[in-house]
Amino acid sequence: MSEHPARVDGIDIVEVTDGFVVYHPDRDRVHFFNPTAAVVLELCDGTRSEEEIVDEVRRAWDLAEAPEDEVAKCLAQLRQEALVR
């Protein structure tokens, strides 16, 4: 992991009680994010490496071990849905 993921332009993000609702107008798709996925998406601002995102998630939930696999899967899904580049 070494890229600096960044959200794509033009998506609409609405914060709700239990995460985010994200609308991608170019694909006409609505996504519902749990709190962890919402944090990962927020951290995808192009300034952090994937390793830094993993560490931020670990610290946010005070985890003993870094959630590398989980964050990698989340980022892969975000990329697959064209929400992150």
C-alpha cells in the first residue's frame, strides 16, 4: 500500500446517524456507509497514504492491531464503485 486515495469529484455525501448516504450522480447510484466506511471515505482526501488511513482507523477505534485487511477491502470497494481514485 502506498497510494494516496482521494474521493472523486461530484459525489454527494450526507451524514446520517449511523454513517453516510453517498450519491454518485454519474453512475446514478446510492450507497449506504456504516460508521467505519464513512471514516475511511472521509480520510480519502489525497493527503494520506493507505498506511496512514489504516493507522487513523486503528486509533479512532483504539484497536490493538491495525485493520489492514479490512481497510484494504473497503478501499477496493470504494474504487470499484468509482467513489475513490
